[in-house]
Amino acid sequence: RSPGKTGSHFDPNSELFVPSERKDVITSSLCWTAMAAILVGLGFTMGPMLLLKLYGVPYWIFVIWLDFVTYMHHHGHQDKLPWYRGEEWSYLRGGLTTLDRDYGWMNNIHHDIGTHVIHHLFPQIPHYRLIEATKAAKPVLGKYYREPERSGPLPFYLIGVFIRSLKEDHYVSDTGDVVYYKTDPNIFKSA
């Protein structure tokens, strides 16, 4: 989050945060500590296997889906998306190197986060205005907006996009201010 800064995300006095964020860091740390204590208590009360079934498995599914959605907003376009660094990076450039995706009937579950570009450019827009804001921004963004492929009720088309991206998008160079994902030809070779 903060290149050149060191510190812990759990330390409210860390240089990662501005002084006005101190209370938020403390609140966050107290909340996750309380949740951890509740889960330990439930583990003793209900037993670890029931806790795993009722909490662990749904949580893992949620995290896997959230990771997939996030990954797909930043990978898998037929044209490689650049990474900007140093003098080449700007808030606008960073926001425009994301992708909108159509998740079929699941768009509503995500609060329309498939409209990811506008979310990156204007994160203060509430979820119930993202579609409207995206429609208004498209003419302004012009060629810089990448129209998402339309999905059926379920976004099966994303499976192919995901697999292709996993095969091609392995790393970015450590040097350069405008870099693109590259493919490591040795990744899929068997030992």
C-alpha cells in the first residue's frame, strides 16, 4: 500500500497510517481479536468439526470466490494490461488498468462490483449507483474503457479466461515503469 514505508498493519502508530487512522486501526484490531475469541469459544462449545462445517467451509468458499472475482478484474484481457510504476503511475492510469466483468445473475450478489473500473476511479460511489455511473463514464472514457463480455445466467465464459490467464500471466519484470505480465515457459514443464 505504501512503497518505501515500513511498519505493521496492527500498530496504530505505524508510519503506514496517518494519525487520523489511529482509531480505525485500534477498532479493527479489537474486532478481529473479538471474532477470533468467539470462534475459539464456539470451537470448544460446538466442537471443531461442526465449527469447520458451519463457519470454516462457507468462509473458504467466500474467500475463494472473492479472490477469483478480484483476480478477474485485473487479469485475463485479450490485450495485456500494463502495470505502471514510478513517474508513469497515476491514480487515473491505475484505475483504467482494471476490467469490468459480467457475472450473470450473481452481479446483484456482488452489489454490482462487476463495474470495477468506475469503482476504482470513484470508490466513494455507492454500489447502487455503479451501473448508472459506468454508463455515464463510458463515453468519456472512450477507447480506455474495455467493454466486458456478456455472460449468461452463470459466468461460465470466465473459466476459459481464467485458465488462459493462469497459463500466460506469471510475473512482471522487476525493472521498468510500464510493465506487462510475462509468461514463464518453465512453469508447466514436468519435473
